[in-house]
Amino acid sequence: MSSRRAFALISILLAAGPGAAAAQETASPHGSLKADLDCSACHEPEAWVPAKAELDFSHNRSTGFPLLGRHAAAPCAACHLDLKFDEPRIEPFACGGCHVDVHQGNLSDDCASCHNPVSFLDITS
């Protein structure tokens, strides 16, 4: 490479700024998921797809949303509609974030006062 071409290449890289090298990295398909989360908690190094059957992270500890009752058996894709696992952002007992309010706002928004996460049909009065 001629010194003139090398100088031109270096000039272009310097003009691009420090973010140019970072832009070359592959972006995470998981959006703003915690950057310090180890990929191997969910994936095998031999093949990233599909994810492990048994994940090495605590949904409750990592997200604050415990997977209790039927939630523990729900597939990830039932709540996370894409690979950006930072959504949905709901509180552990904000049922209306995912479930339809069959009472149409006529009862308390505290679903747990009558229902439980094992079966919504198991109603306490």
C-alpha cells in the first residue's frame, strides 16, 4: 500500500471518530438487555439457536417478575414478542399489562385479591 493511500485510510478512520470501531461489532438482538448478562446463561456456544431448555438465570432476580404458577410453564415468546427481552415492562402483579380485564374495570385492579397465578378460574371470595 502506498503511503498516500495509507494516509488517506488513516484520515478517514480518524474523521469517523471513536465510535467507528464499535459500530463494527454485532448489535445485540436483545435491545437494551443488561450488557453484563453472560450469553451462555441462555445459549450454547455450539449453536445460539435455539436457546437452552434450562436457562442459567433467575427470571425473578434478573427481572423482578417471579414466574409463579402458570407463568413458570409459559414459553418465553408468550410474553416477549420478539428477541428484545427488556419488554414487556410490567410490575409483578400488574396483570392488566398482559391479560384482558374481563370485568371491564368494574372490579378492583388487584386481581390477586380474588385470583392466583396457578389458575384464574380458582377464585376466592
